[in-house]
Amino acid sequence: MSAEGFTTCLWFDGQAEEAAHYYVSFFKNSRLGRIGRYTEAGPGPAGSVLAAEFVANGQRFVALNGGPQFTFDEAISFQIHCEDQAEVDHYWNRFVEDGGEAGPCGWVKDRFGLSWQVVPSRLIDLISDPDPVKAARTTQAMLGMSKLDIGALEKAYAGE
């Protein structure tokens, strides 16, 4: 992995390596990186995973086994920009079927409690339309959805 740019550090309580494998299993342009292990110096048990580097969808992450002190909440989420409904369905269904939790307006938590926004790229065009009536209809439709439905959003936009 390159030393340039940003790396997002995700704090886990013993599931860092599992999480790294999980994310690279279904995101495109993904791979595992180095796995760092605790030494006799601790603070974790010698030989256990300290951190796991990975790339998911071209973004660099490190999963850190930091302990139970901190957990994920909705203040931080990752947006997945999807080109079509099949891609929305792929990510949404994978998160929910693997022990995640569906939320409103395209939000979903994965099985580790990390929040994701599964967003069709087309949605941004629809809700930022210069016609405030079309944008409002689309926004209202989105607010009533859990997993976002591009077809239904397009119909709301068109006033159907």
C-alpha cells in the first residue's frame, strides 16, 4: 500500500481480520494488505491480530483491534454510489443478509455496526433538479423508503 493519501481506520473489538475479509469479499477493486500482530509487548495477546490493512472499492482502510472502548455510530457513514438498481440491491442485500440492519433512506448497518449509505448516483441528479417541485417529490419518495428504488424515485420525479 502506498504512503500517499488517506487511510480510514476502523476500530473493532477483536473482529478486525474478519471485517477486512468480509469487506473485500464483495466490494469491487478490493484486496487484503498486511496483517499486523501484537508482540509480547502487548497490549493484546501475543500473536493475535492488531490491525489488518485492506482496500475496498479502491479506498484504503485499516481495521484495528482496539478493544471495546469505542463503537460505531451513525455520526460516521460511508456512501456507496451505485450506477443501477442491481448494484443497489447487491450491496443492500449483502449487508442485511449478513446480519446487518436496514435503516431509512438508503442507510444500512453492517454486521459490525458500521453505517453505510447505499445511494443510486441518479438520486443526486433528481433531488438537486432546479425544478423545486420535482426535487421535492423525489425527496418525499426517498424519505418513505428503506432500500432505495430507482424506478420509484424516477416515477416520483416525473409526477407519476
